[in-house]
Amino acid sequence: MAGGHAGARKVGRYALYGEIASGGMATVHFGRLLGPSGFARTVAIKRLHPQFAKNPEFCSMFLDEARLAARIKHPNVVPILDMISEGGELLLVMDYVHGESLARVLKNMERGGSRPPLKIVSGVMASVLHGLHAAHDAVDERGAPLGIVHRDVSPQNVIIGADGTTRVLDFGVAKAMGRAQVTREGELKGKYAYMAPEQIRHGSSVDRRVDVFAAAIVLWEMLAVRRLFNGDSELAIIAQVTMNEILPLKQIGVAVPPELEAVVMRGLARDPADRFQTAREMAMALEAAVPPAPAWEVGEWLAKVAPEGIERRAREVQTIEHASLTDADVPPLPSSHDGSVDAASMPSAMRSRSSQVSGISVPHAPQAVALPRYVVILAAAVLIAALGGAALLWFDRGREEPVTGIQPVAPPSAPSTANTPPKPPEPTVAPAPAETTAPSASAIVATPTPTATTRSTAKGAPTGAATTTSGKAAPRAEGCSPPYTIDAKGIRRIKPECL
């Protein structure tokens, strides 16, 4: 196949493979959207020819039109996913539809001498018209109409999916194409066989009714399985579109119901005022004339009339997706500020092997050990808790625990006269150094044993009085009124001689 694995190349975040189709303006390729963690998606990439991609004015206009077309959201319209302008390339990324173009289907039927059932024609063309109407009614972010007109409705831009859903593609492309093809002499070149008369005469000043005219041409050709406007030169085609009589289907030997014939001829009216004013109006008239086939029936019909193309593309897509499991489906390599590959930020799957992107081999990078996120969070929490504990110890340093079991109280003060100021506390007297001889029993403060409690040793003694081993209250030392001092930090400290 044209899009083999060896021919894959990387443009932005897409891998570009072989051709699906080619035209005068662009070539359509298979592509793969490359995302992180192995995410990938098959897409269709329209690659503009160099003469258009190198024209700055055309590129700007093309990007503007594609941005507007991306606002169209309808199941009968192929969505635009992305636009890329890189390295002299201009790419239009679209959703890949597994199916066949109406142009190839009609060629197959023309070679086989067959015609599609009327309900298939109604189902396909009604879907085209509904998609066109969605584009015509598209609005911007503020709700203002965008005025999108396709300008190139043709069998080449109609895709019948294998799922039976028909879709229109390439909105906005024809408008930019028409502007780019206006020469200095004002000569317009384009696909005249599907242009409305006013489009040929007035160029860009057209409305949605030119798409209605073009859709009526496609409807006529699908019923007759032949070209409506055909000639040896562009001038001959222009004369047919603008002046020659348009033959009804019955005059060329195609038998259709009168209601269907009326729909076709009204859509082909040269005066825009005589046509259907909207694509939806024409779709409703077509569905009323011939009830459309459901999607599943359209899909089965497509598999019969175009089996080779459907099966070939299925094999090509399978080959591409299988190839992307090796080295083609690699996300863009993260780079540092100087443009070199940052190996530390590469996924482990990328570090474990060499990656090839656009034929460039990336060597093995040293593998770095990355801690799980929850381990980092837990370590941070432990560190914060440790710092908090250290801070509490710092602020509480210097504090002393009060003496357990002893709650000293000051003795009742002597009555004082009004003119006598209160007596200041006496200075703390340091305890006398211990003598070599054993102290008397009355001078020893009893220490509670593990089996004794404070209540038992102090039973019957006044609150705050020290007791001896005999259980009698020891005489209170001098200077014990009060029996404590207050230091600079405001903490009460018991005088040792008062114990």
C-alpha cells in the first residue's frame, strides 16, 4: 500500500501515512493522532499542495475558513479536528470515516450499468442536505450567524460510511480556493460542473442557495448515474450551466416518480428565487417524495456496490494501527530549554528503548527512579509534624512542673491598719549546707513510698504543712510567709526551707 510503515513521518503530534485520495488542491492521507500514554486515533489528513502552502495570504485565509468550519457539529458533517501550519506544510486534520466517496460509488455503478434504489438515493441525499443545513445555520461563540456556504458540493465531497451514515466534508475549503484562484485579470478557475449560475457570474457574493443547486446536481447524477454538465472545455461547461436547457430525467430514459422529478427540477432552477430556499426544505420534500432507507440498509448496499474499496481501506487501517504499536506511535519528545531531549521527563516506556520519529533515532537515556506521589506527600506530612513538635518544645522550654501532692497556700495575713502598707515578701533564704552528722528526725521531710499516697501521709495535717516520719507536723521555718517565691517568668517556686 502507499501508506506503508516505512513511509510514516511525524508532523506535529500526527504521524502521516500513505494517500487515500489526491486532487488538484490537496492530497488526503491516513494519519494517526499521537497522544500521551499510548493514546492514538486514526484520522484523515488533507495535505495542501506546496503552491498553496507557501502562499501566506492563502494560508491565513484557509486557516480562518477552517476555524469557522470547525463550528459545524452535525452527524452528517465530517468534523474538522485540527489545523497544522508547520515547516512549509499546511494540514487539515479530519475525522476518518471508514467508507467510500460517492464519486467512486457512481463510477463503479456506471461500469456495472446499474442504478441505486430510489430509497437509497433518498437516504443518501437527504443526509447531505441535512448536513448542509447545519452548516448554513452555524453560529459563532456569541450566537451570531457565520454564513458558512460550502461552494463545492460534489460527489467527491460526499462520503458514504460503512455504517450507512452519509457525511459532507471540506467546508470552507472551496471559499479559500476560489479566492486563491482569482488571477490579476479577474479570471476564475474552478469546478464549474457543480457551480450555480450566480456563483460563476458573481464569484464570492453567494448564499446558501448555491449549495442547494449543487446538491440538486448530485441528486440528478445519482439517479441517472452520469454527469449532468459535461463538455470538452471549461467554456462548454459554463455555457451548459448558465444557458443550456437542463433536461428532465424522463427525457433521458430514467423513470422516477413525478414527485421526485419535481424536487430535482426545482433544485436546479437557475433563478435562486425559484429554488428551495434552504437545504432542509429540499430534504423534507425529498423525504416526502421517496421515504429514505435507514442507515443499516444504506450500509449493506454500499458493501455490495463498493466491496473492494471498503475491504482495502480496512486492511490499510489495520496495518497502520499495528505499525503504530512499535515506533510510529510515539508522542512528541519533551525538550529542555536548549532544545535537547529531557530524559528525566520521558515516560519509562520511552526511556526503555530507542524511539524513532521521522527517521531520527533517540538513544537510550539513563533511567531515573521516580518516587510515587503518595510517598512524597507522606514524607512531607511527617516533616511538618516533626517541625511542629520541635516548635512546641522550644516555646515550652524552661517551664517546670509544680510539686506533686503539695498545694501550698499562704497563711492568713495579720490585720493591717489603713495607714500601714503591706509588708513586702521576705527574700529567699538559701538552705544551709548539709552537716556531716545525721540530721534529726524532725528536720527530715518524709518522702512518700510507692504504696503510700499523699492523702495518707498528710491526713490530719494542715494544708501546706510538712510532716515528719512520726506523722506530726514539723515546725514551720522562719521566712515562710508566704512559703514560695515568684520568678521572672511568673512561676511560683516553693521555698526549700518551708517544706
